Amino acid sequence: MKPLLLFVLSMVTFARDAAAEDAECVRERGAMIETIRAYAQSDARALGPQGLSERVLEAMKQTKRHLFIAERSCSIAYVDGPVPIGLGQTISQPYIVALMTQLAAVAPDHVVLEVGTGSGYQAAILAQLARKVCTIEIIPQLAEGAAKTLKKLAYDNVSVRLGDGYDGWPECSPFDAIVVTAALGEVPPPLIEQLRVGGRLVMPVGAGYSTQQLTVVEKIAPGKTATRAVALVRFVPFTRSND
Ligand code: SAH
């Protein structure tokens, strides 16, 4: 082949690859991972000496956050902050998603409960780290939308249920980890009951829309827990079915 033609062809391939990368938000997701790493390095208080695991970072890197929001825009989806998902709800800032996932200490054979499915993004991250994820959402349109997105993206080990997550999901329990992504003044007792001994629950404790304590509750024996507050966060409120 003539050198000029070869050059033109390789430029076309290069442009096509670059366009494919643009559509997949590869650059933006890479930048998001670097920002998460930087936050993690300066947050030993919340994360402890081991920091953020490569497993959690890899799950964040593999998950296309832009496919969980209506606009599907790279510039909106990967900003370093919460992203609106409609009906007054948001996906948390990427670092907070990573931090909660790390604190939940999810292993490959685990069954995990999420309360507050929202867009399905956090459930998708958990699905890559656990055997099974059961997630509950109280707003019908969000539960339906998240179930559709997760199915389309082939996260086959996630079950979405419409309901009030205060009562947990007994049929799916016991859970090795529970992640609650809406704020409430107290940890719902049914969630602690459905947590396996040795398991952890991660949840923002405090009033919605104000500052809450991101709290880790570890079930150390039947009827016995150890609780610690790790960071200040700001989450939307945990609502009840009769609110
Ligand atoms: N984890 C989500 C974001 C959650 S925003 C994501 O990755 O996109 C918090 C969500 O909790 C909202 O969708 C809200 O409707 C839901 N929620 C609030 N109270 C709830 C309750 N009692 N049971 C289940 N979901 C609840």
C-alpha cells in the first residue's frame, strides 16, 4: 500500500477510536478516578491506613456513570459532585460512592442490600464486587428506571424492589453488607436484624438536607453492634411510605 494511503487510513482509524472513546467518556472517567485517589489519600480518618482498595477503584472505573443519568453527558456525569437523577434525588459525589463501598467491605461471595436505588449506579458498583445485590427504592419511577438500566447493562445479579427500605428485605437476607444512601436520624432496627454477624452497615445518620454523620455499624455478635462515625456528608432524606 502507498505510504500516503496508509497514513490516511491510520488517521481514520485513530479518529474512529477517539470518537468511540469520547462516546464512552473514557477520559472523563479516568479523571474521576484520579480525583477519587487524591481524596482517598487525604482521608485516612475515614478509610484507615489501607486506604481505598484497587478492587473498589476498578469497579468505579468499569461503571459507566453517564448511562445512569438522563442526559448521558460525559461532562455532567463525571463532575466531582452529586448529579441530579430527577424527582429531587441525586447520585452522590463519586468519592462518597467509593468511600461507602469501601466501608461496606464487600467480598465476592457476599449478598448486599442497598436502600435507595435511585439511578442504580451504586447498585451497579456493588454488583461487580458481590455475588448478589438486592436494592429497594421508594419512588416508583426511579425503581422502574433503575431496573431497566441495570437489565440493559446486564447487571444480572441485581434485584430491584419498589418499597420502603426501612423494613429491609427479609426474603433476600441475611446480608453481609448494607448500604443506605438516604439520611435518617436513626439506623432502622430491621436492617441490623437482617445483617449477618461480622457484617457492616454504612449509612448517613442525621436529618435529610443537613449535614449527617456517615456511620458504620458492625454487627459483632447477635444483638451486639459497634458504631463509628467516619465523615460528614450531605444526603437526601430517607422518606417513609406514610410521609
Ligand atoms: N444510590 C442512588 C442514589 C440515591 S439518592 C444512586 O446510586 O443513584 C437516595 C434515594 O433513596 C432516592 O432515590 C430516594 O427516593 C430513596 N429513598 C428515600 N427513602 C427511601 C426509603 N424509605 N426506602 C427506599 N428508598 C428510599
